[in-house]
Amino acid sequence: MKKNLLSAAFLFAALQGFSQNDTTVTTNTDTIKAGNFTIIKKAGKAGTKGKNGVSFSWKKNENNKNPNIKTNWFVLDLGFTNYIDKTDYTFAQAGNYVRTLNAAAGAVTEQSLRLKTGKSSNVNLWIFMQKLNVSKNILNLKYGLGLEMYNFRFDRSPSYRKDPNPFIFNDSIGFSKNKLYAGYLTIPFMLNINTNPKAKNAFSFSAGISAGYLISSRNKQVSDIRGKIKYKGDFDLQPFRVALVGDIGIGPIRVYGSYSLNALHKESTRLNQYPYAIGIRLSSW
């Protein structure tokens, strides 16, 4: 009996010394924190039940709520597009890209290429976006990779053809749908400001530049006379697109915008149209 009491006293003294000297373990009446784990003492049947009717469970501590790199998968943008037209049409009509094939339809003018604002759309699917901490998770570098898709819906009847070189003309019939599609594989680079890194729905904004490469383009037309037809080709669109980009919002509720720094078409076409887009971004940050 005396031997058991001495053993218990020795064990108690050792535990007291350990708790005073080892700063990695802290205790209170309910929990013990050891390294990255918290051991929780509670009444119940779960865990290992002791003689006093208490049980223990454990969980891993979440010590880093603001990692240096955050990844957002499959971000979706839904918006509208249009362009600022700076074309000198007298100069353009003297070239070989803008043609007049039908006297009744007339020459291509600014009115010919005017868009239906409410039906010209921009849909972007970002495969991923990442945010890299630069300073205290307040200043971040934001970048990603995705597909930008523009549908320029015309109000009138311009048509794109390639025979063998691309050109545009006013068609002789009316279309119920007439649009030019352009899709770009794009990489954006932005500086991001997050006003409160500890808050889940903090106000933040981003601004920067994007670089895109044209991977698909076509002119889709629907009419009673010809039915549905798609004409595919690059139509002398610029193969590269450089744009100013940004977004602003609170948490997942964000508004994005972009403005192209180079024209939609190649310089040789003599068309100077600069697309822009604005819409809603569905993103967790």
C-alpha cells in the first residue's frame, strides 16, 4: 500500500513538472492543447470511457485561416458586352475588308455594325483563380486561367465571309439572329486589396491587366430564307487581346469589368472597335 502511494505521488510530481516546463501543452478543466491537436473532455459515451464516466475526443487545430495562397475553382462571369467604335468608315470603305456587294443593301457604316446592347453577352469561365499574399493578406496578387466568350449581337445585317480572304459586307436579307462570337484563352493579373482578411465577407477590390489568345470565332445567322448557318474563321480578328480588368464587391457578391486596349480586328481591316464588358462574378472571394 505504501509502495502504491509513493508511486502515485511520484507520478503526480512528474506531471506537475512537465506542465510547468513544456509550453506546447496547456490544460484547463475542459481541454488539453498539444501541438496541432485539442483533446476535449466531456461526459458521454463517445470516445474512450473512463471510471469517472467521462469521455475524450480530439480535433485538429485550425491555426492558419489566412494561408498565403488561396485557390478558387471554376469562377463564372455573366455579363453584357459592347464596343466603342472609333472607325473612320470613309477610310475603311476604301480598303479591301469592308465591301459593298449589293447596291440595295448599301455600304457598311457605323449603323451597320451597331449592336443590340441587351442581347450582346459576355460569359467567362475561369478554370481557377488564385490569390497570393503579398502583405498581411491585405495586399494580394490575383491571377488565373480561363475562357472569355463574347457574343456581339448585331442590330442589322452585316455578314462575315472568307473567299479566300476575310471580308465584311451588308447582306441583302434580314436576320432574326446575327452575331459574331469570339472566344479567348485568357490569363488575368491583378492587385487585390482585402480590407479585412479576418472577415468572411469583407469588402475587396482588384485591378490589373489580362492577356488573351483567340481560339475560336464564327458568324452565326438565323433567317427564314437560309435557316441557321454558322460561318467559321478568324475573320481577321486580332489573335491577341490585352485588356484592363477589375472587380469589386463584398464576399461572393462581385461586379467585374473589362476594357480592351487593342481593337477587335486587325489593323489591316481599318476597323477600330474596342470591346468592353460588365457583369456579375460568382466567386467565393
